[in-house]
Amino acid sequence: LSKIYFYPVLILLFILNEALIYLMLVTRVGFYARISDPSIGGTYITLLTTLGNLGASLSLSGVYYAAEWIQSPKIDYPLLVGICFVLGLIWMWTQYGVFKDLQALPLQKWRLS
């Protein structure tokens, strides 16, 4: 009976994951469009997107590198997820003030000229 629910639950989780990925992408691009300097147009958005993608790739590479340190195959994934979750919470807690300050900046502070 549990095999009957496995694939529908897996498909629903995949759909939820993809929806959240595109939600984050749209909000990020919307933020870039709001703060981008009109004098240089899409170049600024391209630079910000490149830096965002680079940051995502480097963090994923770091997780893969850390996975080699853990020896037990039964606990690799849950352990890494737990560690990354706790580190993410700590990072968000310590950087909350920076987030609020960046959000409060006027658009002119983001512009080059």
C-alpha cells in the first residue's frame, strides 16, 4: 500500500519544489529590475544574475564537498540537510539587520550615477 502513494507524493513534492524555485527566481529578477540603473540597462541585471548564480553554484559545490567527509551512507543526506538548515538559520539571524538596511535603501543608492 505504501508503494501506491510513493510516486504521487514524489510528483507533488517535485511540483512544489519547481514552483518555489521559479517563485524565488521571479522575485529575484523583479528585485534586480527595480534597483537596476537605467543608464546601463540590462548589463546591470546580467551582472547581478551572474553573481547570484555563482553564489548558488558555489554553495552547492560546498555541500557536495562536505558530503565526502561523512562516511556513513545512511545518514549523509539527513545530516547534511540538518547542518545546512541550522547554518542557514544562524546566517539569517546574524544578517537580519543587514537585510533590513538593504531593503530600506532608496533606489538612488543602488544606482551608479
